[in-house]
Amino acid sequence: AINFDSSSTRAMRRIALEDEAVLVMHRRDLKDDATCALNIAGYGGVSTNNDGDPAITTNATRPWKDKSDKHESESKSVVCANCYNTLGFVSGLEPDTYRLYKHLLDCGEQHLSPYTPFEKYTAGSFVAREMIRYAESEGIYTFIIAISDARNIKEDNSAASPPCMFLRMLSWDSLMGIAAGSKKEHELRRDARGLEFQKILKVIFEEVSGDDERSAVSDNPLEWKWGGIDLCCLPLTGQVGRQNSKLGNITKASSVKLFLSSNEWSDLKAALVGGKDCFACSAAAALIMMKLGAAAASSNNHNASLSFLPIIT
């Protein structure tokens, strides 16, 4: 059997391989002066927090890792040679195989064509793909989306902590019907009744400050709370009383923390806020109360909302 997934393929000259989020290309097929590989913090994470200290990790939250990440090798970030924005990464085991994230690529010159190959790939579709991957492989349904360059934001408004986003997955097998013509036809599937259908990931989201995020995700994995619901996985039966000092060993992580650039984070927030209008307020309140408890649905300290992210297949 051959696995054509992007994480298991090696780039070949003059052949581009792809899946729903990654474009795999050989290094020599790219312009020599267009990209470069640098030994810097990889996409999705930061090396230090806003105070310059090593990034904080807890038992309840694990850092996001690309599915192609190989622990036995040192990977490098592939960046644009002009602006040094991250485009993807290259593994130390396969230095000629460049894996580029589609939502970070831009063909430019959009006035020449109404449709560009990477237009439909967004930060929202990337986050949706990763949430589904972690749900299916790890049983983790909660993401914390932080800002990798939050230090720049804090300089503009030193009184406020950098924001982050809580995301809780509800389902990823839904189709949303939209009136014909309200979306680009290449993104949706049309039926004979004039409706357009798009596969979506339903999520509950809430924007919180960095201080709120640190208090919600403590070092104790049994204290991960959002709203009135404990979101962590329960310890093994009968182990709590005897091994209270080893909770980190018997309890798996309950959330994943992913860092996006400030522009990506803003795009993700805009997509989530825009998606709120697609759900009735009563239905959204009922789902939030069922998943996070009455405190999250009614408390002034919480502003959780129901929305969706697009799934690209």
C-alpha cells in the first residue's frame, strides 16, 4: 500500500504533491532567491513568551506539532527571502523536500484572474484541519490559539494582555446550506434547488486575555476549566487518591496550543465572528450551555459564541 499523504512523501523534481493544506515541492523547483531555510522557531510556536522567558508549557496543554514533524531530526523553517515570513518547513532528514502551507502562500496579481489557486485556503481552514486531526488521533477537542508576535501588540497597548482564543469542537460532519450566489462557486457544492453546500466544522469560541488563559490552563491538568465545565480528561479509575502527586503521568493533555501571526489571528477571529450570524441565538445558547455549562452561557465574565470554520477537501 502506498500512502500519498504529504507527511509521508518525499519531493521529486518537477512534481508538486499536495493534500488539503500542504504543498510538497522539491527545493530545486523553487527560485534560488525566492526562499531560504532558517534555523528559527517553527510555524505554530514561539521560543519565548512575552517577557522573554522560555515558553510556558503545562501538563494540561501541549504545543501544536505538524503531523510531518520527525523528532529524530532538526527541522528548519522555510521563509520568504524578501520579507522573512514563514511559508513552511524542511526536515533535516529530507533537506530537499519543502513542505509549504497553502494558507501562507499568495500568487499575487489577483486582478489577472478572479480565482487564484490558494484563495480558498485560510487560517480558519488550517485550524479546522488541525482540530479534526487532533480529535481523530489524540481525542483532544479544545484548541488555544495565541499570537506568536504578541510582543508587538503589547507595545502598542501595554495595559492590556495579548489576547488568545479558546476553540471547542462540536462536530465536523455538517453541511451548511447557503443561498446561491452568496459564495464563490469553486468553494461550494450546488444542488438543483439553488442552495450551495459547504462542509464545516462547528465550534464554540471565546476571546480571552493572556492572563485569563494562564489562569484557566494551570499546571494541574485536573484544573482546566472553561465556563463551568472541566475540560480535562479524567484520571485512571482509582488512581486519584493514591497517585495525586503523579497526575501528569496518568492524565493526558486536554488541549493544544497553536501560535499564529497577528494577521492570521485577526483573520481567524473575523471568520469566527462572521460565522456567528449563521446560527439562531436560542440554538447557540442551548449548545453552549450544554457543552460549557450555564456559567459560560449567561455569565458576564464569559462571552462564548457558536460559529463554524470551513473544511477544505
